[in-house]
Amino acid sequence: MRSGWSISPNTIGDARSLMCHPARIAHAGMTQDDHVCIGVTEGLLRIDAAPEDVEDVKEDLDRTLSVAGL
């Protein structure tokens, strides 16, 4: 089932919405202590919404979290 969110690396300003897990992607090379120092937790998600209808973004986010079991 597709969630509606991109799983490929995007950049801010991309035309696709993005949700990622910084502890495993952007900050994967850091130690757990470094994560704590900068506030990156296992429960932290980064969301960059593309310019689209806010209701579409909400629906995609709900669907994605449901697929993930959250």
C-alpha cells in the first residue's frame, strides 16, 4: 500500500512531501549521546510538506502513520 509520502531523498522545496526519521537517516552517523545533545530522539519525525492542499497532506500523513502501525 502506498502511503502518499516520498521515501526517496528530497530536499526542502521539492514538489513532493517528505517524512523521514532523522535518527536513522540524516543523523545516522552520530552516536546516541550526540543525538541526545541535539534533541534527536527515536520518536522524532521530520515532515516537509509540498505545496498542496492541507487536507491532502493530513490524509497522507494519517495513512502513512497507519501503515507504519503508529
